[in-house]
Amino acid sequence: MKTTLLAAMISVASGSALAIDQLNVFQKDQPATAESVNANFKYLEDKIGASSESIDCTSTPQALREYMLNAKFAGDLTVNVIGECAGPVQIFKDDVTINGGTVFIEQNAPASFAILNQSNITLQGVTIQSGSVRIAREASVEFKNVTLPEPKSTTDHDDDPDILPNVIVESSTLSFESGDLNNLSLLARANTSIVLKSGLANPAEKIELVDNSSLISEHTPLKIERDLSVFNNSSMTAGAIEAKGEIDLETSSSLVADKLTTESALEVENGSSIEVVNDDETAVTAKSFECGSSSMAIEGGIKLTGQMNWNGNNPPAWFARSCSGELDGDYEGGIINAERSPVRIQRTDNGQYQELWLDQDSI
């Protein structure tokens, strides 16, 4: 018995057991041959330990999709991809790294990658040619040097078309470890956590955080080509933020930054809060600033370059419905309309605070 077991172990260690695609199953009263048992040992060893697979989509575009549909075994798996692969690619196991290759969408499928309820998934050096990435149900994912497709535009607002998200994350975590943010149109919702590591290149297209989601950016400055939206109990912490579109906080959301610049409006509404502290240069630069039923703490000065579009008087700043807080530093912009809002403003010419309660006041 000892001799037989030793022989089986030597066979497994030397890799001489038969290669099989699934475990051999033995029936009652059926003899279990040494070859079959050894093959089972080798199969389990390969699957439980770290393994690597090469997939070439050059002649078979569906090769990656079909392989990942059946990859449900335990253990770390690295899939090295060559060529252009047809999506959607669905991942059903934990501990997967997909390395290289290009993925495109066939037959108008909604997502290039679908990662649902899986942990430790890494896309590395992958080019996503079309479609989107969907991450959901407590998945944990890392992007390393991932190239994203250009996001699609909506067609229902011809005067001001919006763009659709190409990375949708729900109740999960996603970390951008390296590479760039080019083309990123991010929608994070339902208790999602996003991390942007330092050193990322190129501006993101659009970022939207919804429903108890959070984003921490170690990358600074974080540049955004369009809007930044933080809604419904969501939060964001960053260094410098530079957006061309609106920066909008709604419904008990928060934003903390070292510097904030937007070529459009800054809006803080419905129990939200904003904190920007910069002792070296202007803390906030925006076209206009609206604060309603919220709080602010801006230290380092504020510069408003335009006017609001919705109000007949077009003030550059509007503090209403008990907006409260402090603006400490230089103020440029002209009229502030302060309606029932106890806002303290540090005037640098004499170092004194001025508290605004009037319907309209100029500083």
C-alpha cells in the first residue's frame, strides 16, 4: 500500500499523470486504476494552484469568451490574451488576471466585460475597443493600464448631448492602479468605492457618484473633461480637481479637496457640504457658485469668472435657504446674493469678518 501511494505521488510530482479536462468519477464496484487516480490528483493540483493560460483570438474571436464561461475552478488564474476577442466576456471565478488583448462587442451586447460578485479580478494591459465594463454585486476589481473605448453620446438632447457611462460599478470596489483615465465615463452607485491611484495620466471624461458611493483620488490634479456629480449621500476626497463642466453636489453629499477649478458652475445643494483649503493660491475658481441648504468651508479665496444663467439678476454667487459657512481669503466676482444665509466672509483688506443676511449685498 505504501509503495502504491508513493508511486502515485511521484507520478503527480513528475507530471506524468494523464491530462484530463474534468475529474474521473468512479462507480460502485468499479476498480480505480492508478492512472485514473493519478490523473485526478494532477487535475486538482493544477486547478487549486496558480495556473496560466494563453488564449489566441486571432482566428477564433470567441475564444476568450468561451474559455471564461467555463473557468470556475479554484486557484489563481492568469489569462494571457493575443488578438481581438469578441465580447461580452463574463467572469465567474475569483482570482483572475486577464493580461493583454483587445475586446470588442458583438451583436450590440451591453458590456465588453461583466464581473458580478467576484473578488480579486485584474484587467491588465487590456484594450476595450467598444462597449462598456459592468462591475456589480460586491465584486473587487483592479484596472492596470486599461484602454477604455470612447463613450457613446445620447441623442435625446440635441442642444446639449450627454454621454453614457462606459464603466458602471454597483455595490463593488474598483481601483485604477496605473495607466490613464482617457475616455473614462464613470457611474458609481449603490455603495460603491472607487480609488484613483497616483500617477494616472490624461483627463477622465465624466464622473458620477450616486447612492452612498465614494471616490478617493490620490492622483492630482484630477482632470475631468465634462461634469463631476456627487449625489445622494455620496462623498469624494481629492487633491486638486480641474473640471470643464459643472461640479454638482446634491442631497447630503460631500466634497473635500485641496483646490477646485471649474469652467462652469459649482453647485452645493440639499444638505451637502464642501471643504476646500489652500493657503498658497486661490482655493476655488468657478464661473458661478450656488449654495442652498448646505454648508461650506473655503479657505484660500474664491474667484468667480461669470454669472448664473437661471436668475434674472445673474449674480455670480447665490447663497440661499440657510446656506452657512465661511469664505476665508480674497473674493473676486462682484455681487453675492445672500438670502437667509449666515455666511461669514473674511475680507483680506481689513482682516474682519462680514456676516451676510441680506437679500442682496456686495462685497
